Amino acid sequence: MIYRFYNGRIALPDAVVDSARFAIADGKIVSIDRDSGANAAGCDENIDLEGGWLLPGFIDTQVNGGGGVLFNDQADMDAIAAIGAAHARYGTTAFLPTLISDTPRQIAAALEAVDTAIAHQVPGVVGIHIEGPFINELRRGIHEAHRIRRLDDETLALLTAPRRGKVMLTLAPEMCDAEDIHTLARHGVIVSAGHSDTSYDEAMRGIEAGITGFTHLYNAMSPLHHRKPGAVGAAFDSDCYCGLIVDDVHLHPAVVRLAVRAKGIERIMLVTDAMPSVGTDASEFTLQGKRIAVRDGVCIFEDGTLAGTHLDMASAVRETVKVTGLSVPEVSTMASATPAHFLSLAGSHGTLEPGRRADWVWLDEGLSARRTWIGGAACAAPAPAIHASQ
């Protein structure tokens, strides 16, 4: 299969070109011919980018739901497929279905569901994110207090068992033993600090034990203070990766810019923390028995607590370009290459180059998604753009 893209801007690792031919086999890029401006012969499909962008497919490490489906409510392969299809319409080509704090039984079911989905080659799913329940009640956000608990040996064994995909776990380092964090990391679990009231010193001990990321930096964690650096200070003072929710609601533009300046685009990754409303026109949904309203693009509980987002990755990219002034390829790195490195998938995902998966997204000049390909196959028709605030 040979695709030819022209009349646009194609973000390759070392350059932006206006046209190129991609040869695809077995879902991977075999070769890229950059000198194809006038050569349409022999191509299976010629696509006019109409002045838009062709970018590596987005990788989202925090997806609670989409398409009307919440992973906590339906932890099975069909739910994962529906969530993935909803987000693929906005450029996400790889994602972690995310389970917020729940029972041991539901955690086990979610892990098995992701294994099954990967075995059946459900498009886009590359692992799972277990967000809690080993978190700090003081920073629980929308997570239910009665579900929060300490990490025990049985759950530790469940989380460290061999899996088909990546396993990411968000925990509060002050609520866990360093040895447990070390055990998780040693077995390949990607440990991220979040929903935490940790001190700087506690956080750094967790990093030494194996924490490599911070979940939705700034949100639901101890803030930076000049005498108490907290979780945010540890994130800035370490080599950890940091997720950012850039939706004009969760973060002030200034702290988005500060994070990027402090960490660089190689350590900041965009996430959606998306809820089931993404890809639908729903005005509300239920989260563990709580009615969540979707109002002006914001998911909010009746007491004012934010409950995830109504955010897609194309909108996150667009908003990040707007508030940081960075170029589209720079922001694209935070939505693709950086999360690929965080998940140890950089050898197969995150960039447009031979040997990588044929995952890419076409954005128009306004950076709204037009079309998405996963493994060289076009996904469903493009969706209307959604915005965090309107």
C-alpha cells in the first residue's frame, strides 16, 4: 500500500516537508519518499492535505472513557473498542484505558479485558492505566474515599503478573512502601505519582525506588512552595515524565508554559483524562453513582469538583500551541514521541519513519482532526471538533 500526501506539512523526525509517499506493509512504514511532489504514479491513494498537517498519531496515557462508555462501568473488550474508536476520530492511535480507584475485583477484570483486547488486535490499545486506589484521600478529587486503600501483597502480585501490554499505575508515594514501588518497577509496571499530598523528600524517595512519571501534573497533588517543594517541586527537579491536561480549565496557561520550560518537550506529555462524553453530545453521565454534568465543555460534579475532562487529543494539541507559542511539530512531540518514550514504545510508535507503525493523523489548518490512520488503515469518518471551553 502506498499513500501520497501533498499540499500540506508533514512532520518527519528531522524536517517538515510539503509532500511525501509512504510505503506500508503489515501495518508499518516500510519507506518514505520525500521527493514526491509531482509523482502520483503507482500510489494507491493520493491525499491533498489542503494546507493542513500530517502528524504522528497521538498517544494518550489517560483515557477513562469515550463514545458514551466508561471503563469503570464496562471493563471488557467491547468497551475498550468503543472508547478507542471514539478517540481515534480525534487523532489518538494508541491509548491506555484508565480505571480510576475501584475494587480489587474490578482491577482484575480490567487487566484481563485489556489482555483480551490486545490479543484480538483491538485498534489502538497498548496497555492499561490503573489510577488508584493507592492514593491519598486528601488529594482524591472525584475518586471515592471508601475505595482508597493501601497496596497489599495480593494486589501487588496481580499488578506484576505478565501482561500483553503496558501496565501503568498511579499511586501516592507517601501511601506506599518504597520496596513495593521498587517491586512494581522491577516487574515492568510504569509507576506514576498522583493524587498525592507527598512532601518533596517522600516523592524523591519514590523516584529513587522506581517512579518515572507524574499523573496530570499540578492537579490533585501537593503544590510547589518555596520552602515546601512538594510533588510539583519533585517533578521539576527530577527526570520524570509529566502528563498535562491542557484544556483551558484544569491549568492556567502560565503554569503550562512553566512546565514546558522546566521539563522540555521531551518530558511533558499531553493527556486527556477523558470521560465517556467525548465523541458524543451527552450533557451528563454517571461516575460511580455520581451524576456528572458536561457544561461548556467541562465535566463537573454538583459540589464543583472536576471529574475528568471532555477533551480530545487534537483539541489538547490545538490549545497547547495557542498557550505556549510552540510550533506544531514541537507540540506534536508532546502528544506522540514523548508518551511513546514514557511507555517504552519508541521503537514502534510516536514518529513518522521507517520501521514505526503506520499511525498518523491529518489535521486541518486550524488543527482540527480530519482523518486518522491506525496501522495504515483509515479509521471512522472525522468528528466535529470539541473544545474544553466555548
